[in-house]
Amino acid sequence: MILDAQPDMAVVGEAADGAAAVRAAAELRPDVVVMDVRMPVMNGIEATERICATLPAKVLVLTMFDSDEHVYDALRAGAGGFLLKDIRRDELADAVRVVAAGDALLAPAVTRRLVEDLVRRPGHGVVPRLAAWLAGLTDREAATLRQVARGRSNAEIAEAMVVSEHTVKTHVSHVLGKLGLRDRVQAVVFAYESGLVVPGDPAD
């Protein structure tokens, strides 16, 4: 109801479980799929992975951090954004627009959950292969990636680095291109796995 009421959106389908969501996405070819994490038959993580592997659709995941432990897995599956289920109506509509435009949506609360999950995982540490790729970034690009990994918006990064938002967008684009990353969500995962940002360190 919320999304269908928007003048620039149309809800083309609904699904009661993950498997049905995969089938509906393949048939209806939506621009954005709003995916719950916990669903019957097939959970939202597996459904996200299947959709992202076969379709150009962006996936926006809904999660409750008090109960869900799958943020990292969903990121690796290809989710382009995360929302908390208690968001306001206008925030939901805005989030769909952001993801539809090709930008990633990663709230600071999601970043914190991601870091916590990374720390808990067995064998957590720097991945040398990823760390080596950082050598291809300029100092400014690396600094921008650190800011992105903190969950900061382009406006917040521009203020912190004393540059324009356009410059930040350029740096982010170069970072994604050089590292072969799809979006800002993957950039956050890369920053922690490569050791560029270490959980527990004070923010830049």
C-alpha cells in the first residue's frame, strides 16, 4: 500500500515465501525487490542470492536486528540495501528510489551489525589477497573507502574530507571500479575483510 501510493512506483507482484519471490522476480522482472529475511520454504538470504545471480533486479532487504543474524550473509548474497522494519513510510519509499537508481543503502546500524558479525566469525582477520588490492587506490580513494565503511553518506564524507559531494562520488566510483565491487555495500565488506578498517578502531 505504501509503495503503490507513490506516483513514481508500481507494485507488480507479491510473494508469501522466498521460493515464490524468486519465481515472481523471474516472471515479472521488477526493478527492485523488497525482501524479508525470515520467510517460509526459502529464506530471504537464499532468495536474494538466486535473484541477484540471474536478474538485474536490485534487492532491498528488511531485517530486525534483535533477531536476525544474517546481515553479512545477505550482503555476500548481493543485497543492495538494508532497512529496519520500524522505518517510517517516507523512508521506505525513499529507500526504494535510492536502490532503484543503482546506489546502495547501508544505514549505520547495519554497518555496526556487519562489524559485530565479522568479529564473531571463526578465523576473522585480514585477507592478504584483498589487502594487496588496496595498493591500487590513491590516498584519497582509500580515505573515502574508510569513510564509506563507517556507514557515512556522501554529504557526511564531503564534510569530513572538506571536498564537494561530486568529488566524493568520483572517489567512490573509482574505488568500486578498481576493486571490482558492485556497490557501497560490497565496499564495506571489502574494507573490513582487507584490514583497511579494523573493528573497534575509533572513527576516522
